[in-house]
Amino acid sequence: MKILIIRFSSFGDIVQAMSCLEDLYQAYRDLEVHWLVRNDLSEVVGFDPRVKVIPFDRKLGFAGLWELAKNLRRENFDAVYDAHFSLRSRILRWMIKPLLFIGPRWVVRSKDRIKRFFLFQLRMNFFPKPYKGMNSYRDPLQKLGIRPGELTTPQWNIPQVSYDSQAIILCPSAAWEMKRWPVAHWIKLISLMPQHRFLVLGGPMDSFCQSIADSAPERCTNLAGKVSLKESCAIVAHAPLVVSADTGLIHVADLLGVKGLSLMGPTAFGFCTNSQIETLEIDLKCRPCTKDGRGTCSQSLYQRCMVNITPEFVSQKALEMLSR
């Protein structure tokens, strides 16, 4: 069995989509997986040494896509799993298989746009509650005759890191501000756990991470923008606990079976699957109001769904998880 998986981005979605790999490898002994991914995120897929990574530079435009399609057609795939379902991936699928009944089988992960319209425009939720992203990537495999079972820890090649392996990992960043836990709450959380050390992870643009670390410099180290995405994943993999909003690194913890607390606010699709991750959330009628954190808050108190997840509550849950 030779299969092409198309998932260009984003970081969190790629990690969640990688949950389907163990299902595939358990179903087919002679499986060969190729994965088409945006070039700047190819190292994430590369954690699984069994996967042949195909990086794509979107700056190459349609000409680059056409050349890529010609090369992929020569691979003679048995199946193509479009886990992205974007205009680019649909064009690519058509190029690989221009004739309906000739060529590889297609498997598509639908974005359920009609259900999204009902949810975000009419406030009628027909999605599973909670919506677990990993399941949404694994369920389409049934079209290949695969019935996903228990979530299996992947066979990743995770590099060793020299950072404090006993420190709690804090992930305050997120692509969109509305799903971030307030900075003051992170600072308070650190003060409520005086016996513990912390590492703060984030991107080079997340300057607010430094103010969080500065609140207890003797116990808290800011690594935002100082380590690569690959190193950040490795740090999470060896952590005793991860505290994060709905962002990519909590999905790394989820997939690898690392203990974690997921702070869920306005978003609809970022719920974790593994029992090692506990979701903390506030029950509000306005939730969820966005698929990924974009948009505006309807509440008089901005980010009420995040603000009302108190540091006291999170610290209590963190201590409970660490004692297990």
C-alpha cells in the first residue's frame, strides 16, 4: 500500500493529522507513506522516520504545483488522503487523478462548511461535543476499510534536549489573541506554585513571554524565540506537565501521552483526545464563537471564557496532575 497524505499546514493540524499514521501502519504491513507539507513545517512530519516527507514552497505558485503534480503522478499511489481540503489540495488531487475511475483512491477530510455555518452564524451546533480534532483526521480512514481503535503513541524520533526536564512547560502563545490566556493569569499561576520551575515556549514575536518569565526569574526561563519548533516539541515530549491554550504544542503533548492542561476558550475544534490531557473551560452560551480564534468577542468582559479560568483553579489542577 502506497499512500500520499496532503496536509500543508498549520502546525497544530499537522500534529493532529499525524495521529492517523499508527492506524495506517497497523492496517498495512507493507505501507509506504508520503506526506506533502509546507516546507517550513516539514521537520514536524519528519519526526516519524517512516514517512517520506515532500516539502512544498507555496511561493512557487501554480507552476510549482503543476511540476509537483507531474512528479507525484509518477509515484503511482494506491490512495491519496486529502487531509487539508483547500483549493490547492483539490487542484493537486485533480492533477494526480484527472480521470474519475482511473488512478489512486481518494480519501477526503471534509471541513463540514454547512455545519460551520449553522454553528457560527445561527448558533446551532451539529458537531460532536466535544469536537476532537484527532478523531476528525482518523475517521476518514474508514473509507480505506480501516476502523480506528485506541489512540496509539507514535514512533517519533525525538531528540534529547539539555533543558530542565523537571520544569513545567507553559505555552502562553497562540496564533490569534482571543484564545490566549491573559498574561496576568500566567504570572499569578507561577506565584501560586512556588515550589516548581517553569519553561516558557513561544515564537520569536511573542515578546510578552519575557514578562511572564521575569515575574520569577529564579524559577522561570523564557525560551520563546530561542529554540526551534523541533526543539520545542522535544522539550514538550520530556515534560512532566504542559499548560497551554488551544495551540500546536498541546496537541504534541496529546499525541505523545504527556500530561497537560488545555485552556479552552472561544475555539470550536481544538479539544484533545488523550486522557492524559484535561480540558479546563467555562460554560458560556456564546462558546464556541470561532474556529481558530479570529473574530471579535461578544461579551462586555473581553475574553470572559478565558479570563474566568482562574489561576487558582489551574494551579489546583496542575498540582493534582503532578501528583498522579
